Amino acid sequence: MRFALAPARHKMRFLPLIAATFFMVSGGPYAIEDILGGAGFARAILILLVLPFLWSLPTALMIGELASAIPAEGGFYVWVRRALGPFWGYQEGWLSLAASVFDMAIYPAFFVSYLGKFNPALTTGWHGYGWSLAVVVLCCGWNLRGAPAVGNDSVWMSILLLAPFAVFVALGLWHGFTLHPAVQWSQPASESALSTAILVGMWNYMGWDNASTIAQEVENPQRNYPRAMIASAVLVAVTYILPLVAIAVAGLSVTSFSTGDWMTAAIAMGGPLLGLAVVAGGVITGVGMFNALVMSYTRLPMAMAEDGMLPQVLARRNQRGVPWVSVLLCGLAWALALKLPFERLISIDLILYGSSLLVEFLALAVLRIREPNLERPFKAGNLAFACSLGVGPAVLIGYALYASRGEEIKLGPHSISALVFSIAVGLLGPVLYWLTAAPLARRRLAAASAAD
């Protein structure tokens, strides 16, 4: 059952779209600690300065063009299906949903890790899993209120989590200018540490296309998507780089700096109160990122079901236009994945997501050639420039494949290469297409012929 599109006042506006995209991609400086600990100040800042130009900006330009030209619910899946056909559309959906299993397992764990800093007893034993499950249930219920509600709530959550870092940056710069401490811009770094820093940086800059799946729930998507993508890209880069600069000029040491150490730095800079505020921001980040991504990922099964790729029941919506069956089933899948013993989630996530992203860049080029007269309110340069946009991301994804060749994940008592595992998951897509989507398409075609 399809519902009529909501009037403009019930759609997501420009600022909430920026906030929701911010959570889909970043959620603040949290999780970039491993870049700093592995690379040192100078290299970490360089990585975070270069990656937006090679990774974020090309993706934002691609999304800006396609989302403004084809503002369809389902976003990147619809673009690929239109450009390359139903088989590749299905593969795009499969790669994205498969990546979501590993991606979405990270954020409840992130929430739990910061919650435990208030009181370790809160998250010990079964309590940690209970809190993770509570995040899944809370965010699925939250999403049943509709995309505009999620976007509006993302605005105040982003303000709350970034406010302590605004104080943090101000104090760091003040300490640097008044105390003139010695700054250790460089430090010895192994090849593996630098590789980890680059991969973590890529992971922290990925996810721009996720905002595209809610296009018909956004006010004036042709105008707002390109602007929101560029604004979000700038916001994310600034919120990563400024806190690192503040730590550097304040003269703090980053030896063994790793995930969760923002609290330690905040206490050193502004005392226990600022440390607790930063911890609270980490808790908000875990919920905010999971919440925004629930909104994004659950539109994929709905759009695929409407195209006959998945059972029609997944296309059912509530009165707010939310695909409630998809929300509940995806939430169940993510809940079951919470305790999977995967150790290399970021590498797997990068490989699967990166593969789907390359297909989107291919769709951009194909649509430029096949549909030159398609109305494009925002155009990412001429044909040659549009076709070249995927080069930087392709190089980085190739590097991620190379870097993950020696990484292993544990499956019970056994281990398997993260690269081999990711390839195996990706290759399930064609098998599932012929087992599920193709028979559904044949039955729908037969039913349509019988009706005629």
C-alpha cells in the first residue's frame, strides 16, 4: 500500500538534512583517536585534510547530481537500477544491506563503551549486550515517527555532542597561545599503524550516499541535496581537524592515543566536568548515528520490494510514510548481529561499502551518456569530469583491499581473511538475485500478462 507524499511542512528541511547526514557519516570527532595514535599530529591532520578531496568531495558531487536529478525513495539503489538494470540494482542493494550488518554492529558497542566510562558496572557482563539491544529497540521505535522527526532530533543531538568540543578547542588554543608548550608534530609510526590510520580515516569519511534513500521525504530535494552534501562535508572535516589541532598546540602527548581517549584529553584540558561532557557526547553519538542510519538503510528493502525485487510486504508503510515492516525486520537482523564475533568490522564494512560506491560512480557516468537530456538541477562538471570523479575513491578502495589482505576475522574457533570473507559476502548477491528477485519478477510478469 502506497501513501501519498506528505505536504512540504511534513518533510525534512535543509538543516535537519545536514544534521542527519552528519550522523550518517561522522557523529563528531569520536573514533578518529586511532588515526592520531597511529600517525601522530602532522600525519593525522594531513590524512584528514587530503581524504575529503579524494574521498568525500567526489562522492558529495556525485550524490548532489544524482539526488537532484532522480530524487527517488531508495536513492542510490534507484540510480543504479535505472542506469545498469535490475540485476545491478539488486547487487547495489545487497552490498549496502550486507555492509549495514557490520556497520550497525559498531554503534551500539560505541554507545556502551562510552556509557561504561560513567560507571563500569553499568556495562559489565550481560549489561553491555542489554544496552546495545536497547539502542536497537529505541532507534527502531524512534524511526516509526518518520524521517522529519529523525532529522529534527538530529539537529539538537549534534549541538549537544559538539558543544563540549567547542569548549575543548577554545581551551586548547588558549593553552597553546598563552603557555607556548612544545609540540611534537611527528612521531615514529610503523607501516601497519599508518595503514590503520588511513583505513580508519576512510571509514570516518564514508556514508554520504546514505542520505539519498529518503529523497521523497525531503523538502525540495533538487535544491537541498547538493547544498546539504557540501555543507556536511565541510562540517565533518572541521569537526575532525580542529580538535586535533587543539590537542597539538596545547602540547598534549598522543602516545598510545586510542578510541575513548578524548575523555582523558578533555580532563587534562578543562577538568573532570569537561571530561564528563565529552563522554556524554560519545553516548549521544552512538545513538544518533544508529538512529540516522536506521532511517537510511530501511528505505532500501522498501524500494526493492516496490520494484518486485523483494516480497511486497516490505513495502508497507504506516501513516507517517515509514516502511514499518522493513524497520522491524532490519532491526531484528541488526539485533541478531550484535554478538557476532567479528573483529575486523571496519575492514569488511569498507570493502562492501566501497564496492557499492564504485557502482554508483559507474551509474553517474552511464546516465550522463545514456540520458544526456535528463534534467539535472545540479551538475557535477562536464562529462569528462563526472566520469573522473570515481578515480580517487577507486584508488582508496583498492588500497583498502590491499591493506586488508593480511587481516583475519574469527568465526568461532576458526579464522578467515577479512578480504576473502568480504568477497564471499559480495558474491552471495548474484546467487540471491537468481533465487529470489528473478522468480518474483517472473511471477509478477506472468500475473500482468494474465490480467491483460
